[in-house]
Amino acid sequence: MHTQTKRVLVTVKAYPNPSARYVETVCVAGIDLDTSKWIRLYPIQFRDLNLGRRFKKYAVIQVEVIKNKRDKRPESHKVINPDSIKTLRELDSKDKWAKRKEIVLPTVSRSMCEIMDQSKEEHKSLGAFKPRDVRFLCEKARMKDPIKRAIPYQQLHFFRKKKKPIEAIPFDFRYEFYCYDEPACPGHNYSIIH
């Protein structure tokens, strides 16, 4: 497989999730600065990274990846060497996010309907767009979910440093919305995976 070094503006960093294969992982998404396209980086065992390799949202990182053959989504790349992660710089929010907007706004799609349109030659699974009629929903998590999510955090790898178990989030979160400039938009309902 072909290894690539990517420079990525991190825009999304998910809450750690248990993983049977990797113990605990974080999914990261952002914009590949060389292609101006969205990219998904997985797996990242964020809490196992040395402190100097940990990064914040809106940091530009450099990382070695390969195309993730197990994930059919076009943006998905596998981090093959966590020691290759290096923060190059952080983009502040001064001047109404000017530095961030310069990179993010050229990637904005017309709508979520357009992003999810599988008939397009270049279908996507990630992107930015303008929604309308947004509703944020929060409800108490079903009892089995927090317990199920908490169990793998107790099973730490023998050679890894001891770390504090992650608290299971006792709520489920979702967004409901319509696409701003899509009169035929049927509406979207997405859970926020944690």
C-alpha cells in the first residue's frame, strides 16, 4: 500500500470510543491542505499519544497515512504511524475566524443532500454545508449503552500506561435539520456519535 504524508487542518475530533481491535480510538476529520478535500483519519489512539503529539481542533497536523481499504468511504485514511503526527501550527479565531475560513469555506457544499447524493461521480461522506431549521435533541441514553461503552475502557493493554477510564456519556445527542438551499430536502436526522 502507498504511504502518504498528509497536512490536515483538524476540524472534528470525536470523543474516544472503545474498540475491540484498538482498545480505544478517536476519529478525526478535517481538510487535506494539498487537495482541499475532506479527509477522515482513523484510528487514532489519542490518549496513548505522547503529549507532544496530541493536537487540538483547528491545528494543522502532518501525519503518515494509507487509504483505508476496509472503509469504502472515499475520505477514509488509516493512520499507520502515530509517531508521525506532528502539529505544524494552530489556527486562531481572530478576525472572525479569518485563517480558518480561508481553508474551510472553499470546501463548502451546496447541501447535505448534495454531499450524500450517491449518483454523483464523486460521492462524499464528509463535508460542510449551510443547514436551516436546526433542532438539537438530547435524551437520556438507554441504560445498556453507557454500560456497554464503559466496559472496554476497563480492559487496558498490558504494555500501555495506566489511564483513567473514560466516563460513559449518559445522554444521546442528535441534530435534525433541512438543507438551506434545497426546496425538495426531505430533512436529515443524525446522531452525534460519542
